[in-house]
Amino acid sequence: MSIETLSPKSEPSRWSKAWNSNMGYSFRRNPVAVVSMAVFLLIAVAAFLAPLIAPYDPYDPGSIDIMNSEYPPAWVSGSLPEFKLGTDDQGRDLWSTILYGTRLSLLIGICAVALQAFLGISIGLIAGYVGGRLDSLLMRMADIQLSFSTLMVAIIFLAVTQAMFGTDTFNRYAVVFLIAVIGVAEWPQYARTVRATVLAEKKKEYVDSARVLGFGPMRIMVRHILPNSLSPIFVISTVQVANAIISEASLSFLGLGMPPSQPSLGSLISSGFDYIFSGSWWITAIPGVVLVVLVLVINLLGDWMRDVLNPKLYKG
Amino acid sequence: MSLLSVRDLTVKFAMRDETVTALNGISFDLAKGERLGIVGESGAGKSITGFSLMNLLSRPGFIDSGKILFEGEDVVQMNDKRLRNLRGNRMAMIFQDPMVTLNPVLTIGQQMIETLMAHRKLSREEARQIAIVKLREVYIPSPEERLEQYPHELSGGMRQRIIIAIALLLDPQLIIADEPTTALDVTIQADIMELMLELCQSNQVGLILITHDLGVVSQMTERTLVMYAGRIIEAGRTREIINDPQHPYTQGLINALPQQTLPGQRLKQIPGNMPGLTSIPTGCAFNPRCKYATDLCRSRVPEIVHYGEVEVACHEVQRLHSDEDRQEARA
């Protein structure tokens, strides 16, 4: 060992700190986590760089030729070399469309979870910290929300908005509507978990000592209790991203989500579904595989995270 | 004018179908820079007293009546904003277990700087400098490095020093220390006590030391209150109370010290337990455990009377002494 590594002055970088932490160590030791992370990053990077990677722009009607429709993938006879994964029913390159669709699915999933987290964490913190009547009121609201299934709420909401605004307006703002409805429908998951952790944390003496130091309730909640409740929040977040992607896909599949002109993975699967018996299986199957792999790796990462972070606090 | 004067403080707890009295008519004064000890068994109301002084009781406890005048202002009547200004700034509190008092996810520096910036208009750098000075005052080696560390990286004694430094951060007039050394081992206990004594004396800070350790009280404080079942039963100069306790309960406490017993003998403990808050006996709360109890003790609550150098709440204090005198005369 060299002298240099022994000297206390060498400040480790943030990255090497994370790499050498318990979590970093367990990550390296867990091949499932490593592979999942690699696959997830691959999909995510490819999706977000879609405009650079994709050979065609599926949103540009000018680049689509209906005569190119339903070419099979490159390894099936009768394919065209420029469409590696074949084309869909409208003649769009499937590879480009999947890239753009994955980008949409991920975007909706992550934004919806951010909305859920914002709502759920605020409500959970307040309910847990303030307690009493307010707590009962907020938690009963959560119970009521949970007693409707997410899909049911979303279907009703989206069907009503679609009817109210007309299909054109709806299609233009479909992303926003989807994020809002998935975000609002699932906040109780966060609120309940956060409340449970806050109830445990607020009895601890560091909260008393923060009160003794004259901090206000807002500061104690956000600065002292919330950081101590983060690990279950991380775990739920991963699981919820996967759930939100599935919800979005389901809604799009039912025709209540992304329009066929701007397909997400769900609407792509749905549009191919009509052609599956006429032999064009790839329009449904390939986006389906991408969706399953994406959701699977996110769930595997969530499982790993739940095992690493305090498993006792997780009540999913 | 005294720094703190508590008058007839009564604290109750609202239970499901009744309210129980946790503190019953507590009155005492504390001069500027004075050090006061509060002793008593677990459940006597010592910690509740500490919490009430900062108006920090949370449900189901509440201050029922009485006044807590701190520098002439009544803490009981203060609104939230004034209370926040009081807490940490003019009055600070040190808790029992240093392992759990610091926030585990913030560095020492973040916690200290945040405290300073919440109360004073300071830049981050100024706050950092003050934090370093305060850490030096409590003899923390290389304070600059400690600021970057998390609580779990430090030992128990070190953490309690840091907690003391945080308590002193805003130069409060009064520190309430609730069993500050119970969770530490004996050698560190002595260090911490010495440190607190030194800091209180040099900065003219008042100290209320809540403990059940009579040794610590005799070493640290000038005056002592003895509490039993929510009442003050004896109050006076620490030296008088340790050397010549008047109340049978205080006598029992002192006799129960291991030093009072020869090796091999049983400790002289006080028989029985402290009554629960729901079942305080009528009359003097101590009467079921007291060997001097009379019918008067069982029916009427004793008034606080001056006896010799101290104030004591006991009907029989006169007789007790004449008995002792007689015994001494016989011997």
C-alpha cells in the first residue's frame, strides 16, 4: 500500500464514495442487479436519444409511405433491408417507432411517478406529523382513492375528457392527461408508506431536539424527517415507475391513451393487434417484448433495492 | 430579578376518560447563572418539568395552570413564533441519549450551521466559523473535520460534546439537561459533567440538571429540588439536602446509595414503588412507603414549610427530628 492511500487528506470523490458504499458493494455482488441496470440504461439512453438514433421520424407524415406497410423484420423472408424490424400497418419503420414510443412510455411513467411522489409525500408527511383529525381525514381520502382501481378511475376520467374536449384536443394533450390521471390515481401508495415512516421517525429524539432548537414544523418535516424516510420512498418509486408504464400501456391499448399518430408502446401493441391474425405478428410482438423487458428490469432493480435498504420499513 | 420563576405549575395528561395530574403546583426560582438539580425516581415528573419549561409538551399532556416566567415573560402564554425564538436561542435542552439526539442523515456541520442560520442573520461562512469556535470550546479535536462527519462516525462521548456545543451555539441564558450522562460510561460521564460545569460557570449560563444521580447533583449544582409523584417535596441548597435531608423520602434516597452500605450487606432501599399517576394515594403521596406515616399523613397533603435551611413538605418533620435528637441523646 502506498503512502498516498494512507494519508487522510485525499478526499474521495462523490462517485467513488457511492461505489464503495454498502449499496455499491451489494450492487456489484448482485449479477441480476447489474444486468438489469445495464439493460435499463441501454433502453433509457436509446429512448431518450431516439431523434439521433432512429433512421426515420415516425411523427413526420411526409416520411411515411403507406406502400411500405407490413414489411416483416429483416430476418424474415420478404423484408426490405432498410426496415430492420419491419414496418407497421401505416408503413412506419418499427425500430424508429419503438424508440420514440419507449421514450414516451418512460417519460409518462417517470413524470406520473414524480406527480404521485409529490402528492403522496406531502400528504403523508402532513398526515403523519400533524396527526389527529387531519390525519384521519387524509387517510380516509386515501382509502377511498384506493378502493377505486387505478384503471377504472383512469378509464372514466380519460373517456370523459375525450368526450368533453373532442378527439383532436385530447390527442394533442394526451401526454399531460395520462400523467395527471396516473399520478393522481396512485398517490395513496406513497402517502401511506410515508405516513407510516413519519409516525416512526417523529417519536425519535432528534425530532424533539430539532423542536428544542426552535425549528418550525415545516422545516422539521422537510429537512429532518423526510431525509430519514427516503429509503422506502426509493423502493416504492421504482415499483411505481413500472406500474405507471404498465398503466399507460393498458390505457393506450384500450384506445384511451396516446393516439396512433404519436404511438407509445401500448398504442403500438394495440395497433398491431388487428393484424396479428393476418400474419403481421411483429407489430405487436416486438413492442410487447420491449415493454416486458423494460418493466421486468425496473421491477428487478426495485426488488434489489428493497433488499438493500431497510426491508422492515417497506409496506407496499 | 430571577432568570426563571415557576409559579404553581400544574401539568395534566388527558387520558381516555379522565385527566391525570402529572405535575401538581410546582414553584421554584432560578437566578441568573445558577445551577439547579432536580432529582427523583422515574415517573416523579422531572422530565415533564423540563419539557414544560420550554412549553414543549405534546398531546396528551398540557399545562393546566400556573406561570413560567422566563426573563419576565410568561412562556405559557407565548405564541408559536415567540416560542421558536425562545427555544434554542435563549433556552436550550440536552437530552439523555446522544446516540439518537443528532439527526443521522445530516452532517454535524449542517446541523450546527442550520441552527445558527435559523436564528441569526448570518452567512454560511460566518455560521461555520462560530460552529468551529463552539466545537473548540467543548474540546473537540480538529473541529473543521468533524463538521464534515455524520453522527454515526463519532463516539458517544464525542456526540454528547457536540450536542452540548449545539446547545451553547446561540449563547442561551438557560440550559436544561435531562439526564445528560445516563447513556454514557462512567469515565466519559465525569468528563462531560466537568465540561458542563466549566462552561456554565465561565459563560454565566443557568443550568437545570435533571437526574437521578445524587452524586452528580452534589458535584454540579448549588440548589436541589426533590420531586415525588408530581410534587416538590424538598428544596434547598444542595449541600444541606445531601448532608442533612429532612424529608423521609430524601433520606431514603441518600441511604439507598451503595456508599451508605457496608460491602456484603443488602442495599437499604425504599420499600415499594412510586405510585402511578392514576393511583396517587390521598394525603401525602409518600405515605404508603413511609415508616413515619400517621393518620394526618394519610388524609391531608402536607404544606411546604421551612425547616432549618431547607423547605420541606412533610407533616412529621418536627417529630422526626425530635426522635432523632432523642436517639442521639440516648446514644
